[in-house]
Amino acid sequence: MRNKFFIIGISILVLTTIVYILYDVGLVFMVILTLILLVGYANTIQQKHAILRNFPVLGYFRYLFEMIAPEIQQYFIERTTDGKPFSRNQRTIVYQRAKNIDATTPFGTQLDINQSNYEGIKHSIFPTVVNEELPRVLVGGPDCKQPYSASLLNISAMSFGSLSENAIVALNKGALKGNFYHNTGEGGLTQFHQQGGDVTWQIGTGYFGCRNANGGFDKDKFTEKANLPEVKMIEIKLSQGAKPGHGGVLPASKNTEEIAKIRGVEPHTTILSPPGHSAFSDTKGLIEFVAQLRLLSNGKPIGFKLCIGKTSEFEAICQEMITQNCYPDFITVDGAEGGTGAAPLEFSDGVGMPFEPALIFVNKTLVFFGIRDRIRVICSGKIISGYSILRAVALGADICNSARGFMFSLGCIQALRCNTNTCPTGVATQDRMLMKGLVVADKYERVYHFHKNTLHAANELLAAAGKNSFAEVDINIFMRGDEFSHLSDLYFPDNLKSVTRY
Ligand SMILES: Cc1cc2nc3c(=O)[nH]c(=O)nc-3n(C[C@H](O)[C@H](O)[C@H](O)COP(=O)(O)O)c2cc1C
């Protein structure tokens, strides 16, 4: 291929030169061809890229296509029900609700609802009246001195660093307008989170914002921030679904001087938070840490976030709560299908329990230990619609968080570049040029509308199910396709035999 390239290239160059000498035309073409031949030559002698060594110019097309493959996939190949992690239909509903425009669909479902994995709500013939008020849930057990009335839907943890300054400001302003909370993520509480919206301050293993010189927990720094009026709740991050047992990753390209200063780390280096906490190393220590944070924050709601792994460890935590008579005010359960700014693929694809079994397990275990009524269960895992909220509540959640849903509301197009600093929508980048595309004044309104319209949709579904409040929702309002998949049931339903005729 290399030889062909040079034989053909040089032949054309010779011809062009002759034409130029004879007719005085083709100079530009000659210069371009010479440049291409020089680049081609440089590629044949470099030793890093095999493709470019063998295909000195054509090889570049591979890189170009690889670069634009996600866009080609999304714009030309993907069907409305395809697309991962979120289908086009799922993304579209968020965009429509965020823009506060018509979010209806025409012509009926595009799903194959005769599949055994079909799920639906058993609606009632006697629907209730749709509540126009958006649902709220009080967080704070008996030991909490400053309970917080949380919205049923809130912004899940995403740090400044992983998201841009404009994205964080828009999220917080949206939270202020819609009266819901904004979780800071493990990157710490920054001025961009302090636009007036309620904040859940997350403390990760890097203790950013309350970190001492050795990278450990600093009591005084914590106390100062924890008592700010906008900090409504404090969440200890044990793990997150996309990378349980790994710790946070901030790629060097996103670790700017400003972020490094906020976090107290070296700029332009990749920041890996440790997988585990240094403030405690066992269940006893974790519950003692909950008690310590409650004391230092003057009784604000304290909880922890985790992705379930070894179930016995969660059971041991519950036992420890009873032993110490100290209970977190909330537990946030993150499904293994959760999102992230950056994670090793092995961790995203192969570690941790998915959302559905995890939520059922946590709820049942708390009930088993007799402590469910003291603790609010918060959940996150692809919650982007009214349906997913109702389903989460049915599986045992009190409150829902959404991360990627709110990213879509900011204009995220699922470009899958959060880890490269080249996010084209300015949501997950620290590149000032790209960030400029995200206009806070417009996007915070979208954050507000997405929250409002999604909860309104949840209220509508609740009414369709014939329920008056989310407390009445349980798994029995859902049906699965496989309940009806036996042919004998389909055509001669057994259950009809047991119907009494009056
Ligand atoms: C860009 C990005 C950054 C995230 N950063 C954090 C973080 O700092 N701390 C954390 O606990 N979870 C973090 N998460 C996980 C989310 O908070 C959430 O638990 C997970 O994505 C599931 O919710 P979702 O399906 O609504 O995205 C992050 C997720 C994304 C997409």
C-alpha cells in the first residue's frame, strides 16, 4: 500500500509539474500534493501507529470515522427505541419537558408490549383527581434536629469538575426556582453550588472541602460548611453504581487550576479518590461517623450513598445501627447501571447490584430489622420520567434522584465524551469555549421545567392508578407481561373460574 501510494503520488506530481511548466496552471494542486506526500512519508517512518504506517494518508479516515461514530450512530442509525444508555424516546421526553413544550406522542406505543418483559401500571376504572401540588417527603429521623422537606425528585450527585461551572450554576438556580435539592457530588461544595438552591453536600473518600493536609477528614472545615443555611442534608459517599469500590476519577484534562484549588490537589493531574474512607474502616466506624457528622452539623439529616455489593455487609450495617442506637436519616441506593463522568469499563460493566434488586433488598432488609420507619430510602438509576418515579416508589424508595435526566435537561446529547473534556454541549467539560454554549439564563429554566413536568406526570400516573398519595403505591399496582404469557391464561383465564357470580 505504501509503495502504491508513493508510485501513484510521485507520478501525479511529475505530471502536474510538467503541466505547470508547459501551461502555467496547477500550482496550488502541486503544493497540496507535495504536502500530502511529505505527511505520507512522515507516517511511513513513524513507529507508533500501524494503520498510518501502512496507509499513510487513507489511514486518517479511520481516526475521523472513529471520532464521529457516536454522532453517526445517533443521527443516522439509531431508532427511536434504541440508543444506550438512554433511547432517543427517553431523551426526547426529557428535552420536551425541559423546554415546557408538548410532550405527547402520536399513533400509539412503539414497544412490543406482548413480550414477557413488558411492564405496565394496572390503572383503575375509578381514577382519582390529579394533585396539582408536587409531592414532598420529610427527611429526618428522631435524632435529627433540622429535618428537611425534600421534593420527591432531585438532582443526583455530580461534581463541579465532572460538570462545568455553567452547568452547576444552572442546576442550582433551577433547584432554587423549583424548590428541590441539588447534590454537590464528591468534588465538594463550591461557589457555583451556592446560587440559593437547597444543597445536599456529599462527602467522598477524597473529603474535598473538608480535607486536611494528609487527605483525611478535617472536622473544623466540615463544621464550617455543614452549618451553612443552604446545606440541608449531608451524604457520605461509600460507593456509586458506575464504579463501586473504585473511588472518584477526575481526568487530568478536566483538573483546572480552579478545581485543583477547590479540592486542594495538584492541577492538571488525574485525581483518583481512594476506593475507601480513611475516617472509618468498618461498620462500627461508619455509624460512629454518622453520629459525629450529625453532632458537627447541629443535627442536619445525615445519610450515606452506596451501590449494593455484598449483601451481608449491608445487613451488618443495619445490625450496627441497632447496637449503637444511631440511625442515618437517609440511605441513597444507586443501581449498577448508574452514570459517571469517568470510570474503568470493568467497573461500569461488571461490578455492583442493579437498581431493581438493590432497592428491593435495601427496603426489605430495613423492614426486617424493624428500622424502615426511621430511615428514608433515596434512589438513583435512570429515573427520567413519571413512570420511573412511580416504579421506584413501588420498589421501596421514598425519594428519587436523577443525574443524567438533569444533564439532558441542560442540553446533554449523550455524546459519551464526559471523560475527554470535549463535551460538545458544554455540560461535562472545563473547556471555556465549549462551556460558553451553555447559557445559564435559558438552561436553569429547563432544569426547573423538567423537574416540574416530570413530577406532574408522576402525579397523573398516580391518579390513573386510583391512588391518592405516593404512600399508597406498592408493587401490586404494576403488572408484568409474563403474568399473562401462558396460553391457557390468555384464552381461558383460570382466574375467571374463581369469580363468583351474583
Ligand atoms: C457526570 C456524572 C458525574 C457523577 N458524579 C458523581 C459523584 O460525584 N458522586 C456520586 O455519588 N455519584 C456521581 N454520579 C452518579 C449519579 O449521582 C447517579 O447516582 C447515577 O448516575 C445514577 O443516576 P442516573 O441514572 O439518573 O444518572 C455521577 C454521574 C454522572 C453522570
